Amino acid sequence: VKIKGMPYKDFLQSPYWKAISYYVKFKNGFSCQICHSKKNLATHHKTYKNHGSEHLHWRTDLICLCEDCHSKFH
């Protein structure tokens, strides 16, 4: 199954996404890019236009957010 064709819930559990998500958190010092919290971090898509190729666009499309800041985007 291709990444783009996966149900989003399954995508979030894929080794691909787990690696990308960890990398984004690592590159941002395991800190929320808005409030700088280091608790309950998530990797958030700013846009889904590059879904399936996040590894090429992580700098522009992905952001590390804490749970509280992430909830403000949803």
C-alpha cells in the first residue's frame, strides 16, 4: 500500500511517519515551536499538499507542537 493511499489513521502508525515525526521533533530540540513546551509533542502538517513525500518537504510542511498548541490548529 502506498503512503498516499493509506487511511490517515494507518498512516500515523506507519514506520515512515514515525521516523519523519521523530526527525522533526529531534531537529526542533524536542520543543514546541510555539510555546517551547517539551511535553506531549506532536508533528503537525501545515499543509497536506506533499502528503507521502514529507521526507522531502519536512522543513516547510511540518512543525513540532505540544498537545495544547496542536489542538488550536484543529
